[in-house]
Amino acid sequence: MILVACKSRSSEKKSGTLAGFSSYYNTLFNSKDALETELRSRKSAYVDNFYAPYIPLLQYDEQPLGAEIGDASFFGDNPSFVPKGTGSSKSASVLQISEAKALKAINKYSVLKDGEEKNRQMFNAHLLLAQSRLYMNKPLEALEALNYIFSNMKKDKRINLARIYQAQAYAKMKNYYRANEIFLALKNEDLKSEYQKLYTVYYSEMLLAAGKKEEAASQLDEAFSSNKNRELRSRIAFLRGQILANLGRNEEARESFITAYKFSNDFEFEVKSQIEIAKTFNGASDDYEGAKKYLEDISRKGTYASRKNEFYYALGLMANKAGKTEDAQEFFNKAKSEKVSDPQIRGLTFYEIGKFYADRNDYISAGAYYDSALAVMSYEPSKQDLTSISKNIKDVSRNYYLIKKNDSILALSKMPEQEKRAFFNKYIEGIKAKEAMAEAEKKKSERNKGFDTGDYDANSVFANSRGNNFQDFGNITGGKSGFYFANSNTVSKGQSEFRQIWGNRSLVDDWRFSSRSASIEDVRNEALGLETVQNPRRFEPEFYIEKLPTDALQLQALKKDRDTASLGLGRMYENYFSDTELATKTLYDLVDANPEQDVKLQALYRIFAMNYEKNPAAAERAKAMILSEFPYTSYAEFVKNPKSTGFSKSTTDVEKLYTDAFNLYTQEKYSESQALITQAIEKYPKDALVPKFTLLNAFNTGKTAGKEIMILQLEQLALSYPKTSEGIKAAQMLQYLKSDLQMVPTDEAGNQTGFPGPGRPENAGPVSQKERSQIGRPESNGDN
């Protein structure tokens, strides 16, 4: 130490031994300490997010000397990282200190001679520099630090550790190909055991990030064997289970989750492992009763009892998979009645109940539970997905209940007077029974209520304490201290305030889902147009009969609204839920109800468009009806040849057919030209000349059926083949045909020609003067 202190600071030549000693115990030590401090802070703030697709793996204490900092993805941009109060500016400053100290050690103590670094501590310095930069999400700069090692410390025995971090840096840059190359090269190296642990974990995460799930699951097996730490092994098994479940390999996934449960030393991990095990339940072959008994038993044991709501949720999922729908709903209802231990689980429980109602077309109930789920969910991606579903459910609900309401009104309006009276008498009997039941419940509640008016404050252990900070509700009116509900004035005031905010509410679950209605039943009745207020005449059939419309215009308007809602509902079933079968049935029911012509045509078109590839048999009836009832529309053209992007190269036979059809058009034989075009399209639906046939057919239609029908066919052409020259030309022509402008085609000299034509194939021969006068000059841009 005396020698070091007295040594002159010469920049000529530094002793590698002394420089290494000094760098490690001073600047380099400070760099490492700063980085470890940051890691400890991050780890203490970290909370696993079990609702992200995959959990991260690494814990920093399982990495080798010089690499004990951990994986950047674990604390960096991984979606599963949930910080608790770790400020980004503070974190960045600590990492910047680590980086600065490492750079200072490198600048001050590096001993580079003849292209070789003599100070072995510079390996750790550059590795710390690379790690700090990885944590700051600067992988390119991290590679720069590592490249110094590869260039100037090639013979260092720790070079493979630098290679592992090099691959990790490429993975952070999403250059998975280069990262995989490095990992594969290292596979053949004789790695130290501590390096092997890090290698298997990093490689597994890289493969997963690259989308190679099968390979990632296999590599995780190696990671599990290489790492002996219980906590890390539990995480490896859990992640492997998530991947296998995602791949549909439920049996193997279950084994992995069981292993994660056995090795876990974290209570949260144990509970979530049990839930994942339940998710892998196979209703067809697994023992439902045995699994059910196991989860019910474990939910009553010790600290697990505090997570009953989560175990009930798992039991509900399992019952659903076993086809035990009633059991599932019972478990989900139990789950939402228990104390909340995880807001996300509570939200998912509400979602499952809502889904049950949505599957049964009870959209009012489904929407209410979805709203409850959104109010408590904590995982943002799930909330975003459910927000979209909830909005769709509300859209469907509006149409669904409008259809039911109008159908009921229309059906009742057609009934004879005697049947109407019988119907409403039965309805009135139901109201009486419901009100009698409600009254009995109210009397029972009143009998059991009985407020205690005893003066507990006098005998309270706090009676002589003036330090009591609880509000003394009893002194509001100047009386003695007492229990809140024992004072009629405070109770009355509280009830009044409650009614002002929430209105009259029934004592039921989810009472807050609506600001206006007391129950889901009330909302459903409101949507169906049923009376929810106790009107004095509610027991008179005439009260309801008088409300039924009798005017023909009113009934017609009701039917039109009903038909429009049915059309929208059919679209929603397909667009929102991909339920083509239900959408098709809904739209065919609409067609059979004889709606207005435009609604009928739209419904038929939707049926055909949804089914012509999936279910041709269901589409055939719609196609036939469009062709017979709406032959001159763009929809008729569509059903003849649904839009296709898979065109094949045109053949000589097809080109000849087009030339013949074109010549017939120029000879004013429009019907014959149309017949030839129809024949060609049906025989060669994927030929490259189909768009030209379609355009030529539009011109034929313009001559035979008029401008309006031609516009419809041009619209369909522009819709079906928007990127072809014919589709572009159709769109341009529509701008003129739909406006008040008059299109005047001219030749190259500026002389007026006829109406622009559809164009001809290359071998169609020269254009005659007659053709010019009929359809204008041919295309000359080489796109024939």
C-alpha cells in the first residue's frame, strides 16, 4: 500500500497487476455497487403479472460473477414488469452512475499493449459497462463495450460469458437470427456450470421472443436441469407450462404447473399455479369430481382460505370445461361473494358470468357483468379487450331487444280482442304474484330489522378518552353519543342522500351497475317496453290494450324499425362474434319476413358474402334470389363472380372470347355481348381478364338498362378490383356519372371522341373509326 501511495503517476507504462488491483477496489467497485443497488431496488419493487402471456425468468442472484446483474428483459421493457414507486428518473441516474464509473475505470486503468489488454480487470469493467447499457435499453452501445473484449481480450477464459451477453444484446435489438447463431455456436462449447445456467435461461427467452415456442419449451427443460435454485426452477416450470398450454399441450402443461407449485416458496406463486392447473383440465377424460374435491379441500386449508375467491374462480373454469354449466355459475357466484384478494381475478369472474348470459342472448345481464368486470380489472390489455366486447354487447343488446319489443307489439296488434284480453290477464297475474312475493320479503325484513337503541358509549372503553378521533354521530342533534343507526335523524339523512345519488335500489348483487334502475330485471323490462312503475291501472287489461298501435302507418314504421334492427343484428353476429351460423339464420328470418326491397337485398348480399366460401349450400339460396329479384344490381354481378385476387394468366381462348364480346359491343349487339361475358366469367372466374370482362359488361348495361344500373355495376367493379386499372377507371368514371359534370373524351389531338370504352386485348386488331365514335380510343398504357 505504501508503494502504491508513493508511486509517481506516470502515464508512460502502468503495471498491469497494480492497475488491476487499484481499478477493482476503487472505481470498478463503485460501478458494480451502483448497478447492484439498482437491481435490488428493482427486485424489491417487482410484482409478477400472471395475466401477461408469459412471466419473465431471471433472478439476479443466480448469475455468475461479473454477470450477477440479471437479464435486461426481466426489468426493462418486459410487459410483465410492474414497478411499485420506482421512479424512472432515479433508476436512470443510478444506471448512469454505473456506466460512468465503468468508463472511468476503463479510461484510467486500461493497459493496452500491441492490441492486447494486459489488465484482466478490464473484462469485468467492459462487462459491467455492457450490462448497465442493456438495462438502459441501449443494446447497440452494449455491443460496443463487448466488442472491446472480443478484439483485445481474445484469450481470456471468460470470453464465453461475453458471448452470452452479446447474444442477449442482439436479442434486445430483435435481431433474433444473429442471436440464435451465437447461441448455437456456444452450444458446442464446454461452458462452466455458472455460465451454462445463464446460457439456458437467456436462450429460452430469446427463442420465445422470436416466436419459436416449441424450441423454447425444449430449451426450458435444459434450463430446469442446469439451475438448482428452487425459486428459479419454479419460474422455469411455470413459464414452460404457459408455453405448452398456449400450444394446446394441456397434459404436459399441467405437469409443468404442478412442478412450479412444488418448487415454489412464494404464496402468490402457489395459488396462481393451482389456477393454471385448473385451466388445463380436460373435461372429456379428467376426473372432474376428484379435481373438484381437491381444490375445495385446499381452499379451506390455512392461509389458502384467504384466497377462496381465486379457488372458486378456478373451480368455475374447470366446471365449464367439464360441461357442468350450473356448477360453474355456482362457483363463479361464490367467488364474487368472497373477499377480493386479486382485482384481476374478480374482474375475470364477472366476465365469466357475463359470458354465460351473452351465450344465452341475455345481453342486458351480460353487459351489466362486463361493466362490473371493467370496474375492477387491473391488467390493462384485458380491460381494453373487454371494453371492445362490452361496447359490442351493448350494440347487439339494443337491436336484440328492439326486435323482441316490436315483434311483440306487432303480434299483439294482430290478435283478436278476446286473445288480447286473455294475454294481458295472464300478464297481470304474473305482476300480482311478483308483488305479493316482494311484499312478503319486505314484511320479513321489517320483522327482523329491530334497531338496538342502547347507550353503548357510556360503558365503552373509550368513554373517558378525549383522544378519540371517531366522528360522534350521536352529537349531531345535541343528544347523547350513540350508534349511528340508533339515531333516526342521521338514518333519515343518510337514506335521503343515498336516494339522491343512486335512486331506489333493491338489495341485490351488482346494485350499482346502472344509475337509474334497481335491478337487471328492471332494465330488461325497460328495453322490452314493459311497465316498471306501479301504475294504479296496472291490473286492468284495458290499460295495456289502449297502448297498442292501430294506425297502419304506425305499424308499418314499427316493422321497418324491426327489419332494420334485424339486418344490423345479423351483421353484428358475424362481425363481433364470428358466429356465421347465427348471423345467417337471423338474416334469412328477416328475408322471410318480407322487408322492404333495399333491406332484403342487403340481407341476401350479407348471407352470400358470409357463406360462399365457408358454406356454399347456405349461400346458394341467397344467390338465386339476388339473380332472380335483383338482376341489374351490382350485387348480382358480385354473386356471379365473387371478388378474387388470385387471378391466373390469361389464355388465348379467353382473349378470343373477350375480343368477340368487344366486337359485339362495337356492333351494338349488347345483349349478345353480355351473354358471352357471363359465359366467360362463369367458365374462367380466375382469369386475368375478368376485370376487363366486368368493365365491358358495365358498358353493355349502360346501353341496355340505363345510367343508374351502369353506376351500380361500376361501383361493384371498383369495390371488387380496386387495384386493377379497370377498378381505377371505374372509380374515375363514377366521379363524373354521379356529378353534374359532362365528361367529354378526346383523342391525342384534342378532338372529341365517344364515351371512353373498356379497352381491348393486345391481339384484338386495330381500332376502327366506328369503334372510336362508339367508345373512344383504346388504352395505350400497356396494361391490356
